[in-house]
Amino acid sequence: ELATLLTGMERQRREIVSRMAALSEKQREFTAVTENMREGFLLLDANDRLLAINSSASQIFGVDPKSVKGAHVLMLNRSVALQQVLEESKKTGAGQATLTRGAYNYQVLASMVLDHQSPAGTVILILDISDRIAAEQMRREFSANVSHELKTPLTSILGYAEIMRDGVAKIEDTRRFAGKI
């Protein structure tokens, strides 16, 4: 009887060792992917506590990844943007907001993770959009400058054209006005 029991226990031990090895391999793969991302990555449980944070996110928030695991996500940053994206993801399943930290602007994308149709946590990606915002600002400034610079000559052209069209100018002045236009 003891041999059957011991054989069963040995089979269970091998099964446990095999499953632990598979879990360790999955954890290594997950870590390899998230640590090599340029984007910030946060994985939260159903209570918004940090399960995982990659090095990009820890740099963005200026924290040590080991010291914040298990902490509430708002301990990283108490900004309205982060609070809103969490609330929106809980209501609609996904949310996005813009977070500003110093000279940097980030797009924060949150998606709810479901387990059998019930909320199991949230995945948050943080993308650096500082360059895109700077380029948009430069485009707006360029458009405003071009518009301003063109108004004066266009006003003069329009004035001469209206004088000619309305017949206010003498016929001998029309040729001169056309030359100025």
C-alpha cells in the first residue's frame, strides 16, 4: 500500500516541478517583453494595486519598481489624468488621457482586463508624445506667422483691386495700380 502512495506522491512532485518550470519560463518571457518596451507599462489588480511595472514606467514616475509593487497606482502619481483614465476604463472598458510631467507629455491608455466577464485588473500603457505635441505647436506657430505676414500685402492688393473694380481710379491710374498689384 505504501508503494502506491509513494509512487503517487512522486508523480505529483514531478507534475508540480514541471508546472513551476513552465510558470518560471512564462514569467521570464513576460519580463523580457515588458522590460524591453520603450513605453511605460503598468499591470494592476482589481483593486488598482501594482502587480508589475516596467523600467520605462519607473523612470517616468521616478520610483524604484521593487518598492512600489503592491502599492496603489495613485501612489505613483496623484494626477487628475491618471485618476480619470482609471475611472473611464472601469466604466467603459478603456480610457485615455494626457499626463504632463515636467517638460514631457504622455498619452496614458488604460484597458480593463476581464476574467470570465468580471474585472480582474487593468493594463496601462504610457506613451511619450512630447515630440508630437512640440511639432503640432510649431505647425500652429508657423501657420499663425504666415497668416500674419500675408495679411498686409493682401490688404493692399485687395484695396487696389476694389478701387479699380468700382471705377474710383482714373483710367490713367488703373495701369499704375495694376502694376502695383
